Amino acid sequence: MKKVLLIGALFLGIVSVNAQTKEELKAEKAEKQAQADKFQAEADAIQAQIDALPGWRVGAFGTIGGSISEFNNWYAQAAPNNSSGNIGFTVNGYANLIEEKFFWRNNLNVNLGWVKLDDKDDPTDSDKFRENTDVFNITSLYGRKLNDKWAISGLGEYRTTLLNNFNNPGYLDLGVGATWTPIENLVVVIHPLNYNFVFADEGTVFESSLGAKFVADYTRQIGKVNFKSNFSGFASYKSGDYSNWTWINSFGYTLWKNIGVGFDFGLRSNKQEAAAYQGVSLDNADNDLQSYWLFGLNYKL
């Protein structure tokens, strides 16, 4: 009986020591985490002071996604013998010069993608990658500051495709007006005098016009998270059929060094593009909402 009691007491002692050690380790981990959070907050504060200094701010981040597959004698599907793949990437870059009396902000957005489906039982089927995503957008905004929030500004923005139908159509917006920066990292452009130049082959529905330009851009890095949202819209004074808007969003989370996971999606409305694709007049065009998304590895430069 004494031996049983002794063994029981020893067992309880070991459990108690292990439990105590576990609680001590948890407490030590919490203490270290609190110290890490404190140092990270101090580092973020120093970075905010650096960002507030005059001069250039340059950076870029984006997303890479892709997959490949091959099927042999997989009879449950329409093409039992095939190889397929897709790859795409986005780039969000900026180069901003911020001075006491003026600023010059430049942004680049590129989204390119390729896809292939090679049906091995169809000799006429192509085994090459084809373009399926093609977006190129570059903007340059210059402003003379009136105060900390407002500036008189001029904007140039160019949008087109690179892989296919380059500059057909292509859009060039040139305009003047005001820029509002209500909070840090948010830039709102309001240009009531803007001309939307549209470049396209003759005989198409595309047409240039005078109108108003609206742009809102929010770019931010919070710890391991990179975030960018850009809305660009043109309201034609000639007709609503010539108006258009594009909203692009990019998210990135860094897991290790400069590599992580990312997600991009975009929305767009352009009745001229819809009419050209459908081969009908603007009055008969069905202006469905355009969209895309991409998920994959994220990188930061």
C-alpha cells in the first residue's frame, strides 16, 4: 500500500512539475511577444517619420499564380487525354516625389496571364499558351500644394493592352483640376476639365470626348500586409455611352522575407468596349460588368 501511495505521489509530482513548466513557458512566450510587439510599434513609428520626409518613395509588389496538369485516359471528362496550364502575374509599382510645395506621383499596374488546353485527341487543337489576361495602366500626377490637404494638379493616364491589340483600343486621359489628400496614403483626384483620347482602328464605335476625371488611390503597408486600391473613372460630357470606370485591388501578405500570398481582383465598365466585342452599335450593346481575379504567391520589392 505504501508503495502504491509513493508511486501515486511521485506521478502527481511529475505532472505538477510538467504543468508548472508549461505555464512558465507560456508566460515567457507572452512576455517575449509583448516585447516584439513593442519593438515593431517603435519600428513602424520610425518608418512613418521616414515616410514623412521630403524626397522619393519607390516600391513595388505583386502576385504570381499558376498551375499545370495532364490527364491520360480520364474518360469521365470531355477530353480524356489533355495537358493544360495557366500562369499569370501582376505588378503594382510606384515612384512618388513628395516635396514641401509640390508632389509628383507615378503609378504602374500590369496584369498579364496565359492559358493553354491541349486536347491530344484533336490534331487541330493548339498546344501553345494563349493570352487571357492583358491589362496595362500607368498614371502620372503632378500637383502644386495650396495647403496640407489640397493642390492644383494635372494628370496623365494611359491604359491599353500589351500582348494583343496594343493601343486598339488605347486610352489617354489628360486633364487639370484639384487633388485632395484627406488622410495619409489616400489621394483623390477631381479634374472637371479632362479630355479622353481613344485610339482605335477606323470604323469602330470608339470615340474621344471631353469630360471629368475622378481617381481615388489608397496604398498602404501595415506590418506584413501590403494593400492597394485604385479607382479611375471618366464621365463624358458628350454622352454616358462614352463614360467608363475601372477599380483594381491588390492584397499581399508576407510570410517569409519578401515572399507571401496575394490576391488581386478588378472590376470595369466600358460600353464602347462591350459594343466593339459584340459587334453592335452603342445603343444595342449589353454593357455587362467586366471582372478578373488572381490568387497566388506574392512578392515585394
